[in-house]
Amino acid sequence: MCPTTLGRIETRVATLFLPVLLATILSIATRDEGWVVTIGLYLMLGVALDVCIYQYLIRWQPPWLTGVLALVEFVLLFVLIKVLQPGQPGFADPNPLPGATDWHPVVLYWVSWCLAIGTKIVVLPLLFLSRIEDGGEFRRTGWTLPPQRRRVPLVAAPRPDPHSTAVAREFSTRFPDPEPHERQPGPAAPS
Amino acid sequence: MTPEDTTIAVVGDGFGSLLVYATAIYVGFRPEQIAVYGPTPYAVATYAGHAGNLGQTVLRSESESHFLPADWPTFAQLDAWSRRSPAPLLRSIRRRYNPGLAEILTEARTVEDRLGLRARRIPKRIGWLHRELDPEPHFLIYGEDELLLGRARHVAIALGHGPVSFPRVLAQAREDPELRERIVQAYEPKTYRDGGRYVVIGAGIASVNEWANALEAGAKVISLLRNPAPEEQDLNTPRCFFEAYGIDAFQELTFEQRVAFLGAILKGTSPRRRAWIEIVEEGIAQDRFDQLIGEVDEAKPGPAGLSVHVSSRHGPAPGWLDVTGVVCGTGFVRSCLATPLVRRLVDSYGLQVEDGRLVLRSNCGVPGLDLPESRLCAMGLLANSVVPHGDTIAGLKYIARRFVADCVEAEQLRERPLGSRLRMQLSLARAASGAIRRTRESEQLA
């Protein structure tokens, strides 16, 4: 598909609903905010990539690229986690290199990605019939340009010669009219 | 015959009618609120006939372009599930998947049968639509025999392509009974003979199919092109024009700009397919295939059956050729005036036509007849000045969904809830999958 920037962001936010739910439950159960913060970081990272990178780099996104992007985002998120070290001690390994306790965010990421991609492929098309056609945006099914919002055929704009059209010349006193004016009643005059 | 009163009527009985019908049922209309007018027994009948004559085995459409109302499952997913094979998914991921013709027509037949479209068909060709405003806006729908067949508040005109098109000289030559059977259209029935000599005009998908068909039958082929280098592109419409990026931008253009754009993108393209390339390369190696630049400007009976004179604006003219037959891959007449119903509407309601295209509103509405509370919407080729891929399955789906959404709004319909949609979609997918499993698997060509 050819997602728009808005479509990417809307899709990303909507598809992270289940991962957020899962991470919240895990955070409450383990009394460790690391789970839900990781998903928050994932969302922020994703939106930043959508706005700053993807919209310029990717116009048409074939299905295989979705998988490649998941890998790239995984690496970036892992680096962020290593730098920011969210959660209680033991949520992720504090060393800069991958360590034994890093499986928490790694598993969370891939489970979340599967939930998100499932939501995107299965649930969203059922809820929003024309989502793919609308570049991933959650628009109400409708025409891009309703007839009542069509542009008028002429829009005034500054031009070098304001009298370049016949009608402008006819109205202008600089150009004598070939025939005397007919004096019509004013617009507010009774008909 | 008692006139049929419905909320929605579809004039035309092909793919467009099925997509409008399926979408309408999916969002919550009842079958008895919809009528489909047209003489063919199934929505796929006309297409299947053309595709059979062409020897087509796969569609150029992508995985989303199929006949289930919602976009999940895609056709590759459905095919993979039906065959219990991941191959369609792997191909789809690499964008190398084309739905098999047998499979997709089977799916269409299944959707049609399961949703009860057959019972909603009125097997008559429509000759006239009359706008009525009293007591409330609606259309009177008349058959070609001038009988009133029905009334409907909203009408979609989905008439499909016009008649097949021939270059002028060949159209005249076909009037000679001796030559008629030697000059055929790619979409007409035909048989190639071993050792026969054929000229195939054009380099679009239909023509390339014919090169392969003739070569496979053991014939010799000269491919005749008007221009030296047709563009090579898989789909006639650029990919992003199937979605918001393109359609939004396209609709911002003036009608003249849109027509100019369509003129550029709808010129002949020659898609690559592995099997075709192999067949043609083999033909070249065996001196059975060649390509010339030129146009036929004279045709007469000849020693091989037919002699055609070919002139060229791009270098030396090939001159006279003795051939068994000429096959024209020149498609269909694109002018909307070639369709009697549209011509009558244009004449009677003074509709504007430019460059053979009906000037439509930005919602594919017919100006002067279309109202928000009673829509008259054009689909297919008629609408591709608004939706550039209007005559593809994806384009028909795009228009059908929006037309039905307008009907929902006008009728203030209570829409089908998500659970019911999911059940309907899964039930259709399951039935289609079962039917696809019983078809012979089409060979992928890409």
C-alpha cells in the first residue's frame, strides 16, 4: 500500500492498543513499569520514524518491507532501552551489550509486533472498509472531494497586467466602452 | 412484468454489479433492497468469455483486488488457506502474486451465490433511465423494449467496456465476408494453426498473450507496433493511484488535466511475464517471431488468405505481408458514446462529453441527474476521469464502497455491527476457500 503520514501514525497508534493492554497487565503483575514504558518508547520511536524518515523514503510499501522495518525498529528500540534503561533493575541487562535479562523487552517487542500486525491485517479492514484505499487513514468511507467542495474554476491572484482579460478591460474606465452604458436598477431596487 | 421497487439498482451485470451488491449487503442493506439489471446469468460471465478467448490464466490484479466485501483476507491469504500452501503468501510478500483466473472467478461465483445475487437479477438490458422528482427523487428504469422494469432511489451505472475496437482499415476489411474470419480481435474466439502466419497488432497484455498462444500452437508471428518502444509496466495505472496519495491528487486536477494524464498512462504497456518471455525467446530463436513498427493501411485477399500493407512513420515501411490472419489486441472502444444507454442520456439530458469521456462530478455522479438523496453514479471505464483505475477490480471496489456509503447516508441505514460483518466475511471466505480448493491450481507467470 501507499500509506500517508497520517495513515502511518493512525495505524501505529491503533495497532498498539493490544500491546499496551498486555504491557499494562505485565507491569501491574510484575510491579515493573519497564513493560509499559517499553511500549511507550516503541510508539514514540515509531511516530518519529513515520514523520521524519518513512514519509520521505517510502512511498509504496510492499509487504516484505513491513518485515524489514520491524527488524530495523527492533534494533533501534533495543538501543534506546540500553541507553534509557527503563523499568526496575532486572527488567533489562544494564550492560551496553546484549545480556541474559534482555529477553524481557525482546519478547515483549516481538509479541507486540505480532499483535499489532494481526490487528492491522485482520481487524482494521473489517472496521474501516476503505482504509487501504485511504492510505491507511481512518477516514469515513467517502469521496476524496465531495462535489460541493470542488474548487471554483477561477481564483484571483496578483498578475502583472490587471487588465489582461476582456471582462477586466470592459469594466475598467481606462478602456472606453464602444457603446453608452445602459443604466439598470441597483441590486436593492424593487424588481 | 411488475416493476421492481428497490433502494439501489445497478444497471449492468458484471464485476461492478457484484461489488456494489456485496458491499451493500456487508454494510447492512437487505437483498430485496437491491436489484441488478442485465442479461448475463453471472457477474463473471462476460469477463470469463473474454478471458477464455484470450487464453488468459492469471489476473494482473494484486492480492487485495477480489470479491469479498472487506480487504481481509486478501486473495493470496485465501489461496494459501485453500491450497494449504504458503507459496501464495511468499509470492505476495515479494509482490510476485497474481490471482489465478479460475480461482478468482470461482470466488466471485461463490460470493454471488452465497449472497443471493441471482435472485436479485432482472435479466433485461436497460435502454433508458428517467429522473423523477415527485413525490420524492428516484429513477424509472426502462428496458430496451421501453417497458418499465423498475424504480430505484439510487442507481449505479456499471456497463463495462464498450464494443471491441479495430483499426479503421481492418474494420472496413472485415465487412468483406471473405476476410471477416481472418481479422479478429484478441477478445474474440479464435484458433491458431500450426505453420500459420499471423500479425498481432499491439503490445499490451492481450497482444502478448496472443503472441504466446500463436507460438505455442506452432505458428509464426509478427508483432506490429505503432510506436517503437511501449512502456513496460505491470499495471496500466501507477500503483499509488490505487490509493489515497494518487486519487486525492488526481481529483485536484481539472477535467482537462485529468484527461491528459489518462491519455499518458493508458497508452499500451507490455507487461513482462516469465513464461511469455521464454515462449517469445524460443520463437525468436526458431525464426518464428519478429516485431515490426508500422500500421496496416490496406488489406485484401491474398495467397495465404490475407495480404496487408504496412506503412511506418518511424523508418522504412515493411510493405505488403502475406498472412493467415490478423489479430488486433486493440482493446475496446473507449468512447462513452459507444454505449447506447449513455448516448441516449447524453442526448436527452444534454450531458457534457469531452474527448469521448462523460464529464462526471467528483463523486462519479452524473451532473444534473445526481442528487445526494438520490444518487446516479457511474462506474468502470465511464468513471476513470474521476478514479484513474476505475475500470479495474480495485477501482470498481473503490467506487462501489463510496457509492454504497452515500446510499447508507441518504437512507440513514443502521449499519451491520462488527460481529455480524466478521461472521459474514468469514463465512464467505470459508465457502470461497472450499470452492477454490476444488479448482485446478493456476500456474503463476510472474
